[in-house]
Amino acid sequence: MGAVSSPVMPSTDAHPDAVAPSHADGSIRGLTIGLGGALGRFARADGSWWTPLRVALAVCTITFSLGVLQKAPCMEAGWDRQNWRPFKAMCYSDIGYLYQERGFAEGNKPFLDTGNYPVLEYPVLTGAFMEVAAQITWLITGDPDGDFSAELKRETAGVFFMVNVVMLFGCALLLTGLTVATARGVASRPGGPRGQPWDGLYVAAAPVLALTSTINWDLFAVALTAAAMWAWARGWPVWFGILLGIGTAAKFYPFLLLGPLLILCLRGRRLGAWLAATLATAMSWLLINAPVYLLAKEQWLSFWRFNDERESDYGSIWYVLKLAEREVADVNDLSLMLFVGICVGIAMLGLMAPQRPRFAQLAFLTVAAFLLVNKVYSPQYVLWLLPLVALARPKLRDWLIWQACEVFYWMMVWMHLAGFLAPGQSDEPDKIYWFSVFLRLAGTVWLMVMVSRDILVPKHDPVRQRGVDDPGGGVLVRA
């Protein structure tokens, strides 16, 4: 028998350096009071079938299922634009409506076919995702034999919605699993940093995952972005670029991650890895978009025109100013200038911090800055931040504050659209909706402040408090 060793936080994973959440986070430790307390010193769960990954996937399944049940009133009412129940019941989704209004119900292919309906205003890969769901819908419902009545469209729209639910559920599971893997640390080199796989629960258990996953198709792009960050954590810059390019072909925002990565690669003297990732991003995006661009250039441009010509819209500070009769004329230019200015500040923070920031930290700050000043904030955009928050600031208190702000905004936007927030019969605006927008912004700013403090004072970083550098750092580890 040797000398008695110092106390060690118990392992809860197959990796001996993965610590229990009740030891890693004081807020979680407080919640264990009355439930037996924090995990004991000698407790181990290495042999348990319930690994962090399986727990996270199970929690994700429950969360997503609750979200589908929340959409039940809309499925029962049918996808009818004349019915205001989706706003009153807060169960609105674009999926059933766009099936009827963008040619899918007639069997037309996005971008390549046209008709008496608007061109699909989505990126190419999201259009392909919708087309796959439409083809599966037709296999289930059968050929309508030219019957394109409004009643039949609404009926098949319900099937289309459920097909998308199944496909998006797969995206949710993929997102959760990849976040667990990236949080754990999967650096390919021996001795790479090992983080905390339980951080994936910040994705799996998020109320916004239930409430917003089936509003639109953003979860598809979010899962692809998580896959790219996982590839970077593995030390695979080219695969990171390929996956990021695929994600950008589904939604524009993943492209933003190249900015913070440039700062980190400059600081870590890994510019070659960034160049390889950037080239791979551009090539994969071009290969996906080129066929549609060559065959239907005008239809391909519809996404870019739509976003350029779109006025300030729901959820943005610019929309509140418009409601308050203080509309900004050049919102495109002003929002771009503000975003560039914040990005310059993020770059200075990344270059001047006492220790190289973690990739997830700068990525979160960049995407959050974009959402702060963008001219529209659809409720499902919160999904963009979900895995980034789990990796950048895995702290229960701050996560709960942010989630509360987002859920309150999610409630108020539907009440605003339903006209429930207007004060009586007066012509006064529903300022509680304005408040919800500011509260949402405040929740995001709060997280940005916390993450910035972690960068400036690394001892406050919940990940580095566990004695690791950057589980998702990839080639930047020990750079």
C-alpha cells in the first residue's frame, strides 16, 4: 500500500478525466441537494450502460418529442393560412405552408421548375432537403392524378410536416452526439485534451430545441456546422472545410466561423491549416451550388435578392425602431457596419488575450454579434447558438438566463402576430413585444460578456477550470 493520494473528482465516463457535472458546476451541485447530494469520491460509472452520449441522446429524444407534441394544435387544424390558430396556440411552422406555396405539392422541383408561386427563397441544399421530404411524402400519399385542390394540398402538407419531423429529429440526434464528442475532446494526437462530455446536455435538454426545431429547416444547417467543428477538433482542417461548405450551402451563417478561426490560426501559427480549411469550404460550396446556378441562375439568385431587399423584420432591434416610428433608412449598411465593428473588437480580443481563446468562444461571439445586429431574428435562429453556447460557456446559471430570455421572446412573437398584446381597444403599440426583443438581446449580450471575461481571465472559463486547454482546438492544441 502506498501513501494516501489527494482527493480526486469521480469519473462518470469511460475516460478517467471526465468529471461529474455535480463537481464541475456549482449550480448543478446545488440542485443535487435532496437527491442524494453530489457524486461521491469513490463512485464510478465506467461500467454503466448509460454513458454521457446515451444519456444525451435519450434526453434529446424526450425534448424533441415534447416539441412535436407542442405542434399538435396546428397539425389538428391543418396548414391553412386563413386559420390564426398557429399564432394563438404558438405552434406555427413554415414547413406545412411552404409545401403548398412553393410548388412541392404539385411535384415541382425547387429552382428548376417554376409555376404560379414564388421562387423558393432558400439556399440550394435546404431546397434539396425539402425536395427529399417532398419525394418521401409522395411515396406515402401516392400520385394525386392531377388533383391539386387546396384541400388535398393541406392533407398532404400534414404528411410532409411529419416527414420533415423525422428528418429533423435525425439532425437533432446528430447535433447532440457531435456536441458531446466535441465537448469531450477528440484531438487525434495522443494525450490530446479531454473535456466534459456532459456539456452536450446543454443542447439535448434546451427548451428552445423543443420549441423551435420544427419551425423551419435551420436545424439541418446547425447539425452540419456541429459536424464541421467536430472535424476541426479531430485535427482535420480539410474535412472541417468540406463540412462547413456544405453547411453554408444550407444556411449562410456557418461561413462566419472562418473569421474567428483565422484569428486563432494567426496566433497559433497554423495559417496553413486555415488556408486548407478555407479552400475546402469554397470548393464544397461551389460544387453544390454550381449545377443550380448554371441551370437556373435567376432562381438561384432569389435567395440573395430576398435577403438584400428584405426590410427590418420580426425580432430585430430595427423592427422595434420601425414600430416606434424611428425606422432606420439604410438598415443593410448600418447593420453591416456594426457587425464589422464588433468583429474587429472580437479579433482584437482574440489576439491580445493572455491565453489563446478556445475556438468555440470566438465562434460564439461572432455568430452572436451577427444575430444582435441582423435585420431579422426568426425564433428558430436561436438554434444557431445552441451548440456554441454549450461549448463556449457550459455554465448552468448563464444557460438558464439565456434560455429564459429566448423562451419569453418565443412566446411574445406569436402573441404579437396574433394581436393579443395590444392594450385594449386603443391604438397604442404592444410594447411588451418590444420588451421581449430587448430582453432577448440582453440575454445574448449577457453570454457575450461572460465569454469575453473568460477569455480575458481564463481562470473563470468553466472548461479551463477543469485543467484542459481546448477540447475542440484540433491543430491549435499546444500551438
